Amino acid sequence: MHAPTSPRPVTKKSRKAFWLKQLHMWHWMSSAVSLIGLLLFAITGFTLNHAADIEGTPVVAEKTAQLPPALVARLKAANPADAKAPLPGPVADWVETTFPVKASGEAEWSADEVYLAAPRPGGDAWVAIDLATGEASSEVTSRGWISYLNDLHKGRNSGGEWSLFIDIFAFACLVFAITGLVLLQLHSAKRKSTWPLVGMGLAIPAAIAVIFIH
């Protein structure tokens, strides 16, 4: 009978193959997750850099409506202690149903009027409600798709969900970049131009910043 064979020792070469496989997997997965976001941020990086040359023409839409008496009474009864407070729930629901705005933010309260600013990516909006008559008026400004995408790039008035997406996207890009750097290191012995090219990626923006930006 043959003696049982001992487990094959893990060699340095097999460990390297394992980690190389892991790095390739993390690299392609993070690139897949961040691909569309990278395209968006690359394109809007260009449009933001040339924002003065490609300004859109603002389109303004105005609308008026009458707040039901029961909701007017609800507004008057609210009487917040602070000058800024959210609209009462039923009033906020009516505003969102009547006007193309989100009414979740804080409104500015005065003796005669309630004013709700509702900024949005690529534009602006507001709603004003007269406490005496219940007349509600709104103005919505749109500056076009380029302005909308530029504001998404900056996270301007985009809400908590978009802010969370940016954090996740940034983490995916970080994984993509770090695994790419390690893969460059592993393959650099056979690709002599690797580190000169990486060095250029650092040296060029550093030189521009030092020489031209004051």
C-alpha cells in the first residue's frame, strides 16, 4: 500500500497567481460598477470647464392656484416659532400635486406669506402662498440638460440619495485605481514604459499647478 500523500505546499508562484486573479476580479468589477459614472463625470468635467461657452437659455414657467380654505386655516394655525419651518404635511402634499416642485424643505414664514424655495439640479423653483387670500404662485426655471448634468457632477441640490451614490461611486473608483496600480506593478517588469507614463500623469498636472496657477 502506498503512504498517503502530503498536501502540496503553497509556493510563492501559486500565491502570486491567487492574488493576481483576485486583483483582476476586483479591477474589472469596480470598473464595471463605475463605468457609466466615469463617463458622466468625464463629460461633465469638460462641460463645467467650458461652462461660459455653452450656457443654456433659461426657460421660466409660472403658475398660480388657489389653496383650499381648510389648508389656508392649517397654515395660519401652524404659526411656527421660528421664521423657517417645513410646511404642514397636507399643505406640502397639495403643493407637490399642484406644482412641479418638491415641498420637503424648510419654508420662510412671515405675517403675510409663506415662501418655499425649491432649488433643483439644472434650475430653480419657488412657491409663495398668500396667507390672507390663499393664492399660491410658483415659478420654475430650467437651464437645460447640460446644466442639469453639471449640477449632478457637483452634487448641487441633488438630494441625499444622489449624495450616497457619489460616495459609493467614489469608493468604486478608488478600488479601480488602487487595483490598477497594483496590476501595473505586477506587469511593469515586462512593460518598461509603465512607470514613465505613470510619472507623466503626476508630473504634468503638478508642473501646470506650480508654474501657471498662483
